[in-house]
Amino acid sequence: MKIMVTIKRVIDYAVKIRVKPDKTGVVTQNVKMSMNPFCEIALEEALRIRESGLASEVIAVSMGPSQSIDTLRTGLAMGADRGIHVEANHSLYPLSVAKILKKLVEIEKPGLLILGKQAIDDDCNQTGQMIAGLLNWPQGTFASKVVLDKEKQVATVDREVDDGIETLSLNLPAVITTDLRLNQPRYATLPNIMKAKSKPIKKFTPEELNVEIKSDLEIVEVTEPPKRKSGVIVSSVDELIDKLKNEANVI
Amino acid sequence: MGGVVQRSPRFSELNDDDVRYFQEILGKKNVIQDDDKLSAANIDWMHKYKGASKLILQPCNTDQVSQILKYCNSRCLAVVPQGGNTGLVGGSVPVFDEVIVSLSSMNNIISFDKVSGILVCEAGCILENIMSFLDNEGFIMPLDLGAKGSCQIGGNVSTNAGGLRLVRYGSLHGSVLGVEAVLANGTVLDMLKTLRKDNTGYGLKHLFIGSEGSLGIVTKVSILTPPKLSSVNVAFLACKDYSCCQKLLQEAKRKLGEILSAFEFLDSQSMNLVTNHLEGARNPFPTSLHNFYVLIETTGSDESSDKQKLEAFLLGSMENELVSDGVLAQDISQASTFWRLREGISEALMKAGAVYKYDLSIPVENLYNLVEEMRSRLGDAANVIGYGHLGDSNLHLNVSVPRYDNKILSQIEPFVYEWTSKHRGSISAEHGVGLMKANEIFYSQSRETVRIVVYY
Ligand SMILES: Cc1cc2nc3c(=O)[nH]c(=O)nc-3n(C[C@H](O)[C@H](O)[C@H](O)COP(=O)(O)OP(=O)(O)OC[C@H]3O[C@@H](n4cnc5c(N)ncnc54)[C@H](O)[C@@H]3O)c2cc1C
């Protein structure tokens, strides 16, 4: 069985985001880009499944500008067997990503598709659900534990929901999206970085896959969240009550 | 531990009139007699040195510092300047009942020149706050150290702090362009230049860099800051023995020269300590044991070529067997995880019990021999660990014990100082002299040098 994993190149989680002065988006020039943390978890899970003998190959897919190849190299250095880069130079929205992915699934025929539950740049949290819908595959979203049964061709997925843990049983092939606590991704070791250099990366364009990229969305404006006002230290309970009454008008 | 020092009868004791005078010049709020605040200010970061001061003064400007010192001088009241109180040699807390002059309220940034990168600020600015201010401007501080969340720039200058980036940006003697300081009699010395070059006579400001408050109180600092470069890479490596670490350093200086920004090492004992005592710290090589670990950081302006260069260097070092295994951070949080293994050692030591800390400059080829000799001297009685800024030949030798014990101390000292002196090292590479090494200074300075200072 093959596992296909999507990995997205995003602004590094630890970078302080700055909004462009013209409010059309955020500044990405000279900003550190890294793999989306949820995708890293998805890839780690796929690698663990392969290492336990339940899958034969892990294919990493990234869509975006040519620099996405760096992200694929990272994925290959973590242990993916090969990469697919779908080159796209304008913004991709979840439905377009899902449509492209559907074509790749038709070509590669994986038995399992693992995605991050969301990308930390647009926080859409839609792609996994959409691709499951397009493929008509069962889905286990926000997975915090995944167990595969190769004989029965079933994946058991634990999901952290508001009132506890929900356990789903999915027939393969299936779509799984990963939550933060599923696993702790491995580091890229030097021997694996070396090996990654000779692993193949296949390139496609959306046109070659017969997918038209269009969006039903228009971004009107991107702004920073309002700044938090600094607090004050009051010297007595009376002063506190006075301020709550007369300044904050809450009592 | 300085127990031999006697309080000199020359110094007066604090009385109510003194307190009233301070309240007049500083306002009541800045004259602190609160027990909780006093007990925190009386004890050092390691909980090793403890004073009995009854008063903290928090001046808000240079003029107030001057008035305080002038008054204390006339009344013969002893004074200790205090920054973030992260000093490691017992210099930041009173020995007896000295008045504590805290610079914490002098925390304004005065000016920043975006063209030259020259920052002028008050001495009480916390290092990390300056770093985030500069980050917004696209610049960085030329020094970085584990205590950045608490230590102040005035304290850094007064201890001539070295830290993690010295290998790249040099010592504060190079990057500090000017200092404003107040002498014990209240005289304000304005040496707050913002010039890269200034050869008009003696470089007096240099005396204040590393003088640990002994010459006066530093009130303002002007410092040259380098621009922030966009590409930072961090690798964490395993080496089988110390000689590999040494050769790796030589190679790194040659092959990564212009982008190398840190070269740190730790031994397996340090690694165990960190992974056992710090939550979330994990060894990047969980399955195999290694004797030494090296952290290499590069900072440059071109992400792809820097990374290529570093990768080529690392793969080459693996082929030459200088490195037995290694990981390369793929994002900033992985880089911070690697840094935490090195920077977290001090904190882990504190959690493990009491610690005797030695901060030594020793030529690289001999540096680790001292750790091994100490280990065999102390046997099972203590956990001896070695780590530090290998790129600057700076060893942090730490002896971790359940509690402070004079019997163990007598096994360590004076041996450690004699050994260092014999190998022409320095008994204080970057932490200073403080109370801890006041009597040991002769191991690293000649009699004549000390005499010229003391009797001047
Ligand atoms: C976790 C940790 C990691 C550290 N790592 C390093 C490191 O990598 N490299 C390194 O060099 N040091 C290191 N140190 C020690 C270092 O000396 C201090 O952290 C720092 O430089 C001191 O600054 P501070 O503001 O805390 O000064 P304090 O501890 O308050 O004072 C230190 C000395 O300077 C004097 N002083 C303070 N402020 C002034 C002033 N404005 N004017 C005159 N005198 C003053 C004090 O009287 C005292 O003698 C570390 C300490 C800790 C706790």
C-alpha cells in the first residue's frame, strides 16, 4: 500500500507576522518559510506506518511556487520515498488543492491519504474534508491516534472532540487529517539529508492535470488584530472599584 | 565562599535620616524596604551568596544616581549596584548591609540610528527587551546569553558578558561605543559617544567594561548593533571524542568562516542533566550514546547558498568521521529546541541541587583535560560536567552536588585555579571576579598589575 501525504510551505510558525502596508496580504519577502507543522505530523505518521511494515511507500506532495521543492526536500530528508511538486504561482484555495489531489490519487492510487488538519497560514481546515468528498472516501479528521489493520483493510482513528475521545473505524482507502498531539515529528538527520538528494521529485502543472485554478473568494482586506492595551496596577481595592464603575462602566 | 571577609568598621550603618533623605530625592515609591523585595535582591541567582541589605534604591535618571552616590559617599555608606541579578560570581548582591542601587527603573531606549545601527539606551534595559525592539527595526544585539530574559545591558557591560555570539561579533570592548557612568563621589562621566572611531586620548570607557561596579555605576550605554540577516541555520551534532570537537572547530572556522555565528559544545553528562531535568528536552539522537555534542549556528544573507554550504560542510565532516551523527533544524522551533539543550544547562543544574561553577579560558587543546581530571578527583561524590563556548576556548566546568559541602569544595579549590594558571588560562573568562574570585585574582594577573590598580 502507498500512502500519500501533502506538505505545504508556509511562513515559519515562530515568525512574527507583518501585514503589508496596502493590506492585500502579509509580508513574505525575506521571511523564513518552513513546512506547515500539521503536515510535518502527517508525514511523521505516514513514516511510522511504513516503518511498522503496513505500507510500502510514502509519497509527499507539495503545491506552490518552485521553492516548495525545498519543503519537499525536507520531507524526503525526514524519510518520504519520493516527491511530487505541482507548480502553481498564484494562491491556491482548498477546493483547487483538493481537485489537484484527486488527479494525483487517480495516478498514484494510494490506499491512504494523510493531510494536516489545517495550514497555519490561512487556517482553512477544509482540504481534507473536500478531498474525501470528491473521492467519496471515508474521513477521520483531527486524528490524535491512528491504528491500521492491514488484513481487514480498516483504519481506527481517535479524534479529540469537545466531550472526550471519539473513535472511528474507516474502511480503506480513506482520508485522515492530523491534530497536534498525534505524534512528535522526527528531525532530519545528516545521513537522511544525504539520501534525500538522490530521491526523485516529479513535477506537474495544474494544466497537465486538467485542473482549472479559480477561486470563488476575493480577499477584501488583511489587517492586524487590534493591539492589546497595556494594563494598569491599582493601589487599592477602592481604586479598582472606582475604575470598574467609572472608567470601564462594568459595574 | 568569602566567609573570611569582615565588614569594615569604616562604613556607617543606615539610619532613619538616610532613608528620609533618599525618599526626598527619589520619592517614597522608589525607596524600597519591603521584606519580599529585599529578600529577592539580597540573594543571588544560584542561591549561593546572601547579603543583609535593608534598603533598595530605584533611581529613575542619572541625576538621581549621582545624588545617591554623592550622599552615600559623604556618609560612608557602602553601595552595591544591581542589574538583573543574574551574575554568577556573587558580585550583584550585598556582602553585608550595603545599600542596593537597582537600575531596573532606568529602562528607556534613548535613540536608535537605523543607518549606522547605533543604539543608545539606559543601563536598566533588559537584554531581551532590547532584542525585540531591535528585531522590529531589522537589527540584532551583538551578544546573546541564557540570562537574556532578566539581565540588563548595564550588567552585561559591567561584567563584559561574552555569551553565545562572541565568536562572530567579538567582545563588548568592540561593540560598546560609549558609556555614561557615575563615580562614587557623584561625578557624572559622559563618555556616551556614538562614534565607531575616536582616538582622542585614553579609551577610558573600556575601564568600565568589565569593572563589575567597582569604578562607578553605568547609567547609559551606546552600542553598535549588526543588521539582522535573514538566513539562520542550526545543526546539532554528535562527536565520539573531544579531539573530534576540536578538529571540527578548526574546520568550521575555515569552511564556514563568514557565516559561522556560534560554536558551542557539551559533554554527555551535560546532555543527561538537561534531558533529565528540563521538561520537553529530548536528545536528538535517542538510540545511540555519544560522548560529545556540538551546536553550530550559521547566520548569513542567502538562505539557499548558506544552507548548501553548511550541508556540504556537515556531510564532509561525517565522511571524515569528525561527526558521528547530526541533525539539521528544518524550522525555527527545531532550532530553538537544539539551542535549549545548550542554553538550558544552567537551569538544569539549578534543579539538580547545588552547583560549583567555574568559567575558564583555557587553550582549546587542553580544555577538556581539566574536566576529566576533576571527575577522577571527585569520584562518585559529585557530577562533573563540561560545556561552553568552544569557539572562544571558554569552558564552563560545573560540579553538581546535592548540597554545598566544604569538604568537596576543598577538593575543587584551589586545584582548579592552580591547574588553569599552570596552563596559562584565565580563572574568569566571562563571568567576572565578584566575591567568588576576589582573592584568586593572582592566578590570572601579575602582582604588579593588581598593585597598580589597587594603589592608584
Ligand atoms: C542562565 C545564565 C546564563 C548566563 N550565561 C552567560 C554567558 O553566556 N556569558 C556571560 O558572560 N555571562 C553569562 N551569565 C552571567 C552574566 O554575567 C550575567 O547574566 C549578566 O551579564 C549580568 O547582568 P545583570 O544585569 O544580571 O547584572 P547583575 O548580576 O545584577 O550584576 C553583575 C555585576 O555587575 C554590577 N552591575 C550591574 N549593573 C551595573 C551597572 N549599571 N553599573 C555598574 N555595575 C553594575 C553588579 O554590581 C555586579 O558586580 C549567565 C547567567 C545566567 C544566570
